[in-house]
Amino acid sequence: MSLFYAVILLGFLIFIHEIGHFLAAKLSGVRVLKFSIGFGPKLIGRKIDETEYILSAVPLGGYVKMYGEDLQDEIIDKERSFKHQPVYKKIFIVLAGPLFNILGAVMLFWFVFVYGIPVLKPVIGEVLKDSPASVGGLRAGDRIVEIDGIKISNWFDMAQLIQQKPERSLNFKIERNGKLTELTVTPQAKETKNIFGEKIVVGQIGVKPLAEFFIQKENPLRALKRSFQRCYEIIELTYLTIVKILQRVISTEVIGGPILIFQVAEKTAEQGLVNFLSFAAIISINLGVLNLLPVPVLDGGHILF
């Protein structure tokens, strides 16, 4: 099943990437000779007009072969040749693949946010003894409504806001026994480590969540905004990870290949549609971002040349 889920995932992501190159080439007036999902021996092939559409045996890649792409090709029709296009058209065609991967991720996240994701309610399940929350008067069962005028819809939003403001007095508006109450709590500064293992200081108030979830759905417009925000965050994190690897802050062991994708694809599929699509969006962004690196075999290398 891990192979099945991985093939579905990779096949979709490869299709999105290659269809970007394909459409950009067509828009630019370049003749496309072959459009292949996978590489290696041809399993199925059908020629429609001037393009042969192929499903190949190895589902770990794909390609769009354009007329005049190889330097040794004999060119008769220069207007339809990739080699004889202006530089801006060549860049547009090559850039379209990674760009479609990122846009594909936006649409996947959009569907996830519209469909709904399970999130923790902003309800306190436990208040630690002698913690800032205890001193400030928070109790188990309190529902956090606002912090410093910012509405709180789930536990993650609340935790993120508190972590960003160590040693700063925060005005909590809570719901307790059906009544709204305001309290002041000052998060304690705690030293911890971020995802890269670097030491950082965050604010903590000493509470644990009540294990209650709800499905949070967004309207289509807000879902689109959140999708772009999420993609931007992942793109930024991906590039930052590359920098941290080069700086040897984190180990190269964090890099995963097809086998890891196979394993995670199966696990996320077992956890439901939302997790599987979210994982697909993350991999799609990684595929787009990494393909833009200025390395000869990647799209970024072609753009650089």
C-alpha cells in the first residue's frame, strides 16, 4: 500500500510539474514532441496531433521533450524550435514547472481548509502549580476568547501568540461558566530549541489543553488567503533548511528520498484525506523550490544558463 499511495502522490506531483512546462511551451509556440509521466520503458503511448503522450515504467519523474531542445537536433522550423526562442520565453517555459508545483500546493491547501481540519479547542485542561497561569487566575475549563484584543479560535493560535511575548503582560478574555472574565497573565521566559536545534526564548504560562477537537472550516476566500500564507511559510522554511544544512547547523540525515516519501505517504493516507493532501502539498512545494536551485540538472540550472 505504501507503494500505491506513493505512486498516486508522485504521479500527481510529476503531472502538475510537467503540465506547467507543457502549457508554457504551447503558449510560447514551441512544438512539444513528447509528454511523459515517468521515465524508462514506455508502457502506454498515444500520439495526438504533434505530441506523443506517454506513461513510462518508472514513476519517479517525467519529462516534456520539445522540438529543438537538444543542441544536436537538425532544425527546419525555427519558429517552433525551443532553441531559437527569445531568452524570456525559454525562462518562462522552464520556470512554469516549479511554479505549477507551488500553485498546485496552493490549491491542495485551499481544498484542505475548505474541507475542514481538526484543531484543538482553546480550552484549558490543566493549570500547572505556581505557573504564570495559576498566578494570573486561570483555571481548568476556562475557554480563551481573546488575548490583547486578538480573537482566539484554536489552541495553536493561542500558544503561538503567547510564545511570541515572553515577560509581557497579556490581557486574557476568558469564558468561565458561561460568563466573560478578563485576567492579566505574564508569560514566563523559557529557553527551548527550535526545529533546527537552535536555542530560543519563548513565553510560557504553564497550561495544558483539554483534549477536545472541532473541525475548523474556512470560507473559500479566507481559505485561499490561508493557502498562500501556508505556502509562503513552507517555502521560507525549505530555503532556511537548505541554509542550515550548508551551515552544518542540522545534519544531512534530515534529507529524505523516495523511500521516505513512500513511508510517509502510507502513514498520512491512513490518517485521512486531510493529512494525505497536506503532505502532498508540502512535497509539491519542496519539488518546486528545489527545482529552482541553480544546479545544472535542475530547472534552476537551465534558467541560470
